[in-house]
Amino acid sequence: MFGYYLRLGLRQLRRSPVLTSLVILTLAVGVAASMSTLTVLYMMSADPIPQKSDRLLTVTLDNAPADSDSKPEDIPRGLSWLDVKALREGGKGLRRSGMYGTGGIVEPQKSGVKNFVAQGIAVDRDFFAMMDVDFKFGSAWRKEDDRDEARVVVISRAMSQKLYGDESPLGRTIKFNNGEFRIVGVLGQWHMLPRFYLMENGRRSGGSTMSDEEEIFLPLSTAIATEQDINGNVNCQSDAAPGYKGLVVSECTFMHYWVELASASDRSDYREYLHAYVGQQKARGRLPRPDQTGLYNVRDWLSFIGVVDDDTRLQTWLAFGFLSVCLVNTIGLLLAKFTSRSGEIGVRRALGASRAQIFAQYLLEAAVLGLVGSVLGVVLAYGMLHIMATQSPDLAALAKMDSLMLLTTVLLSVAAAVLAGLLPTWRATQVVPALQLKSQ
């Protein structure tokens, strides 16, 4: 019986073509508007590294002077080099990495390729294993290279292709910020969105977009030794000596620190370790304010820095409000479409069809309209996402519909059509056969 009603529903698409087209278009527009905004919200709130997000933790410390009038919400979201150096050398955690954003001029040794600015990041060797980075060529630098301030780098696949084509660049020298560095690795397909590890206040440190990709990776110790530029927020709540050397021995915060634990259950132990560390620093005359240590896993951090802002949530609710308006209009159109077939319904009832059978037939017809509308809805949703992607680099990275959102679009369209068809279908079952037969 289901197959029979489905065939009837498909045949009815050709009847009342104007009403049918209006129903499909109304559903498609409402579904496209709601799903395009929901897709952006879904991408922004997605877990970028679900396999270990509960085991990756970042730290915040209140290192303001004792006489500071800053509030808890004013605690820096980064750390000073003093704290990063102490924590990474403390040996607590499965893997550890301090980091800060940098950048500079790359001078290619390839004819036809001009100097260009590359965005980079200074990290420890553990960063690559922490973030599940895969490599096309080579690997991360050796553990000894962190200690020895070695002049080595890992570059992105895009930079490797730009400078060396399909050839392996391992062992070659690249000139970056007037220094020469040996290439030991090239990234593979690794893509992190959002790139949470350097994000502050919902954006990448330094105001770059959340989707910006690093092109060059340097050992953190090497970056400090060679005084690589800081591409990010520098927060100084007390005076610092001038110059780069003054910055790295001051309380100014410009770094982030991430640690990977062996198990999420180790989080409480690591918090106790941090409290003990703060106590040690207080004994040395640092961190004079009350202990307000923050410890966040990936999802906690994304929530804390407000990656999904109130405007995005509001836009999503407004889009679904627009969908509800489209549903009201769809109900009216389906009422007109089904009412025009009262004579047909009366004949079917007179021939023995029950109200339940009439209800099933017309509700399935509404579902067919929703299914056809979903095809147009997907096309319109892709169009809306394309328009949104032109508005900013962040949206360009987020306005992408994956298979889950595609399936959700289809299901939402069918569900919306069925919901809108409930009242018109119920009205169709109330047709009195005798009155319809008398009027024929």
C-alpha cells in the first residue's frame, strides 16, 4: 500500500502545477535559509579533534601585580615565557608544547618565485603528535633540536608545492627572516578547523581568522633564540625592559601552552600540579594575587573564548523563525490543493476507502512534495552558503555543508512538509461522501 500511495503522490505533482510549484518553492526557501545558518553554527561549534579533545588542556594564570584592580574576567588568556618554560620543563603530562604565532619573509631560491610573507608558529616537537599532524615528507624535528635551538623547520604542503613542486624538499635550506633553516618535514592532509590552539576571544591570536593555516613551523626554543617576530596579542600588566630580550624575561603574556594527558581522568591531578606550581612561584616572589588558575580542555576553551557568539545563535533562531512562516504559508497552499480534490476524495470514500487510508495517502503526498522541495532546498542552501563565504575569511572556511548537514537538509524538508500537511490532510478526511456525490 505504501508503494501505491507513493506512486499516487508522484503523479499528483503534475496536477495543479502552480500550487505544486508554490509549495515546493516555499518549503525550499525556508529550509535553505535555516540550514545555511545552522551549517555555520554547526561548523563553529564542532569539536576540531574529537578523538582527544578531553585530554588536551590549556592553562591560564593570573600574573598581574599585587596592586592590580583587574577582575577575574581580565585574567590573560595567554602565558608569559617564564611560565611556559617552567611548565614545559616540569615534565608533567604525556606531551607538552608552548607556542606563539609568528611570521616573516620567505626568500625562495627558485627562479620566478618572488619573496612572500609566510604565517608561522613556534612550537615544541610534541605539538605535531598532540595535534595528530600527518606528514607527506619527513617528520617532526628531533627532541634534541628543541634543546639545542636547532635551525630546522617543518613547512606546509602548500609551501612545499610552491617552492619545490612535487619533489621532496627534505634537507634543503629555506631562508626565513634573514635566517637559514633546514627543512625536516612537510605536512600532509592535516587540516584543523577551528585552529583552537592559538585562539583568543573567538579569533586567532593577533586578529587573524580562525581558519588561517600556518605555513612554517619553528622550534620554540629556536624562535626565542633568533627573536622571531610575535604575530599575536602581547599583554603587559607591568613594565617590561625594552626589546625582545626584555619581553621574554618579563610577565608579559604572548604565548599559549597546551598539554596532552594520558587520560581525561588525570585532569584533577594536573590541576593539583598547577596549584603546587603557583605556590612555588609565590614563594619566589611571583604571582602575588590569589590563585585563579584556569584549566580548559578543547571544548571548554572554545566555549570560554566565545567561538560561537550570540549573533550567530540569534541569526539561526531568526532563520528557523522564517521557516515557521514558510510552513504557515505551506499549510494554506496544501489546504487549497487538497480541497480542490474533494470530489475525488468523496468517490474514494464511497468505494470503501477509510479515513485512515485517505489520511495516509495525502500525508504521503505531502512528504513527496517535501522530498522534491529538499532537492531545490539543497541547491538554494549551497547558493546561500556561497554568498556567506564571500563576506569574510572566517565564513569562507565555515560555510561548507558536509554529508551530515546534507542529510539533515533532506530530512528537515520532508519533516516540514509532513508537519505542514497534517491539518490539510485531516481536513481531507472530513469530506462527506454523500455531499460530494450529490454535487457531481
